[in-house]
Amino acid sequence: MAGIVVVGAQWGDEGKGKAVDILGARVDYVVRYSGGNNAGHTLVVGDEKYALHLLPSGILNENAIPVIGNGVVIDLDVLFQEIDGLTARGLDVSNLLISANAHIITGYHQIIDKVTERFLGKHKIGTTGRGIGPAYSDKVNRIGIRVQDLLDESILRQKVSAALEQKNQLLLKLYNRAAISADAISENLLSYVERLRPMVTDTSRVLNQALDAGKIVLFEGAQAHHLDVDHGTYPYVTSSNPVAAGACIGAGVGPRRIDRAIGIFKAYTTRVGEGPFPTELKDEAGEKLRADGGEYGTTTGRPRRCGWFDALVVEAACMVNGFTDTFCTKLDVLTGWEKIPICVAYDINGERTNQLPMTQTDFHHAVPVYEFLDGWSEDISTARSFADLPRNAQAYIRRLEELIGVRISGIGVGADREETVVIHDLL
Ligand code: GDP
Ligand code: IMO
Ligand code: MG
């Protein structure tokens, strides 16, 4: 076992951070390979709570070397705030490695993200406003700023000026906003150079050498399958590839390096931002799930939209990512319901299907077909093995497993690191 990737199987916030933290104690490297500080991964260790946005969740484990891969977009203000915050809490973050090829999110990316959303009005995506889309657009457009550019001041200044020549036209003429000073942007970025320099390296080579030496590398997904720009509910997606294959591109390792792919999903479903969500509950049931699950965004604090488990959503993620295992989190949140609906099919214009529809139009018309499973009322937070769970909770898990077609190897029964049922070892 050498390369393991953890991927969200729904629309994000499945509890990937907790899963990575649990595994982190036994791995040598933990690597973020996509996204940026749109991610919010919450970890609970006893009385301590950590919210990470850019640093890999493995950072809480001393033995795992944290890595930010080339596929990540980095806001340096956020990165160093996060590093300083953890250092102040007594954690050692000094072994962090950052890819020279990772792209930088600058102030103008954030401004453009926000004004674009405002311009879209009712068609907005509901982004996190962190500049993610504009930074990835610049990368693909070949006008992005990379970490390595900061190591050469004249190159950096040239690139920032060239990018702003276009963007200031856009801001002034289309959006009626003030122009942004290239010098101010460059100065801000350059203020981090001395701290950044020792962390910057060819992380692809480091990781390949580690894998050659038999080390265990954990690739930590951010966002999720259905937010993937290729495989998600486009255009209501993020601008990167959170899927398992994205780990190869975003960390610079070949596909044969990934031995295990673990899909993380909630025992129900949530989504932040706009976009289709067939099992969404807009009634008291949805409010109860939100309250019981504490479903408020780690990054933006927005209330998450809540709904029942949708087997079609998770099954599609299992297929595209080739999950070898899955991990079902937040089963404890469902305690106390007499009956728990799960979506097993969609009715689309009178036709029933158990596969995600091919088109956005059909997805918009999908009406969930529910099966009702018996609930349980016992507190399950102290369960540590499958046998500790009440019979109906076991039956719930077994039914989900049957519907998604991949084994469930772990179950979350509480936010704490310890509150986990292990069925199959994930390493
Ligand atoms: P991520 O973005 O996938 O890492 O997930 P988030 O951290 O954004 O959201 C998951 C939330 O659920 C966090 O507040 C976690 O502390 C919490 N959590 C994770 N697993 C469980 C679980 O099994 N039960 C409960 N009750 N909370 C959990
Ligand atoms: P983690 O890693 C949930 C959503 C946003 C928005 C869309 C595009 O914590 O699971 P962006 O700012 O990326 O351009 O926004 O994607 N989104 C997330 N939703 N969890 C996340 O990350 C998310 N990252 C982005 O709400 O709908
Ligand atoms: Mg999150």
C-alpha cells in the first residue's frame, strides 16, 4: 500500500478532513492536490477544534510531512495566517513543502470572483468568493502567477503587470470598478518571499522518490466529485478536478501510484451554494438535519442546504473515481428519526432511472423516489465496531452499501477523531 486518495463523494463537507486526520497518524506524506482556501476541513481532537483551509489535514500528525501540490491555488495571506495560527497553538508546521508550480491567488482574483457573481445576479454560482475560479482561469489562460515567479522579482512584476493590463480594462469598463495597482499586488506577494523560499521545492519529485522508497502518501481531496469542473453539476461547480484522477495531475504522480481510493460521504446530503440538489428538504426536516448536523460552512459560515441520502449521487462518484472503499460520516446525526428516507431512483418525466441522468435538463426535472428505512433512537456515539451499532443502523449502512456498490469501511459516529467505527482497515 503506497498511494491513497481521499475524495468527497457528494457536494463537499463530507468529513474528508476528519478521515485524513485519522489516517494521518500512519502515513508519511499528506498532500493537497486541488482547490484552495475554498475548502474548509474541520478537525476535532478532544477539546481542540481546528479549521483548515489550505494546509493538509495531516498537519496535526507530527510524522506526516504536509505538501501543497502543483494543482492547488494558494492565497499567501491565508496560508501564512493559517501557519501562524497553528504555530501559536503549539503545532510545528516547519516541514511544509510547497510546489514551485502551484498558482497564486492574488487580490485581483478575489475582486473579480465577487464582481462576476454580482454580475451574474440570479444565475450566480454561489462561490466562496475566494478568487478560486479567476485564479484557475488565469492558469488555463496562461497568464497565471506561480509560486516560482516569486523567486524572481523582475519576472513577478512583469507577469503581474501583464495580467492587470487585461483585468483593469475589465474592471473599469465592464464592471465599473477602480483599477488595481500592479505595484501594490507585487509588493504584497513579495513580502512573503523570505518565508516562502525554504518551503518551495519540486514536490512531484519528492513524492515520487518517497513512493519509490515504500513510503505511504495520502492525497487529500478538497471539494468533491459533484463539484468537479468535468464531472460535477456544471456550471454549479468549482474550477478544479477534485476527483481521484486529479491527484495524479495535481501532485505530479502517475496513475499506477494510486493503490486505494476512498470515497467519503455523509449518511445524508448537503450542499453549499447554488445548483441542483434533488433530495433537498426545504421544510422542518431539512432544518432539523441542519441543526443536528451543525451544517454551517467552515469557510463562509453559510447555512448548508440539507436533504436525504441520494444513492444515485454517490454511486456515480464510486464509478468515476473507482473507489476501493467508502467511509460514511455523520451517521449519529440521523439518530432519533422513526423512518429515514433514502433516494434509490429518480422519476424523470414519468420514467424511472437509478442512474444519474446525462443532461442538466433531466437532472433539474428529477423527482426522488424514496425507500423508507427504520430508524434507531439509541446514542451511537460510543460505538467503535459494527456490532456496537443498533440493528437498524446496521441495516441502514448495509442498504447504502448495496446501492452504491462499494464497501463501507468506516463510519463516523461523532466529530471527534475517536468517534469512528472501523469495519475494514483503510491502510
Ligand atoms: P470536509 O470539508 O469534507 O473536511 O468536511 P467539513 O469539515 O467541512 O464538515 C464536516 C463537519 O462534520 C465538521 O464540522 C466535522 O467536525 C464534522 N464531522 C465529521 N465527521 C462527523 C461524524 O461522523 N459525526 C458528526 N456528528 N460530525 C462529524
Ligand atoms: P470542502 O473541501 C462545499 C462550492 C461553493 C460553490 C462552488 C464554487 O470543505 O468540501 P468556488 O469558490 O470553489 O468557486 O465555489 O463550490 N464549494 C464547496 N462546497 N465544500 C467545499 O470544500 C467547497 N468548495 C467550493 O459553495 O457552490
Ligand atoms: Mg468543508
